[in-house]
Amino acid sequence: MYQFVICIDNKGYETSLEPRKIYELLPDPEAERHNQLRIIDESGEDYLFPRHMFMALALDAEMAERVAKIA
């Protein structure tokens, strides 16, 4: 299942993240224990970013699948 977040703060990561843009969240329990999220950023690669820079998006399964196909 796909999970997505929206960027609400890109300070310090201006080339990697765009405010108000939706990003795919990859599961990473170890990162989450350190208040970080593993995000596929503008480079198309996954990196760790501080959790406070994002808000979770609640999408049903169909919508998540459709959003995932856009990228």
C-alpha cells in the first residue's frame, strides 16, 4: 500500500523538496524512532527528512494507487 505526505516546510532542503507538494513515504520504522521520515524527493531517490516538515495525507486505497501512477 502506498503512503503519501505533503511538504509543509522545506527550509534547508529547498532543492530536494517543494512546499505543498505530495511525496511518497516509504516505511522505515528505525527512521521514525528518530523523528525522521523516508521520502522519495525531487531527485527520485529516497532520503531521510525531519518528520516536522510533512503532514500525512489520508487517501483511500484507490486514490493512493492513482496518485502513485502519476509519478
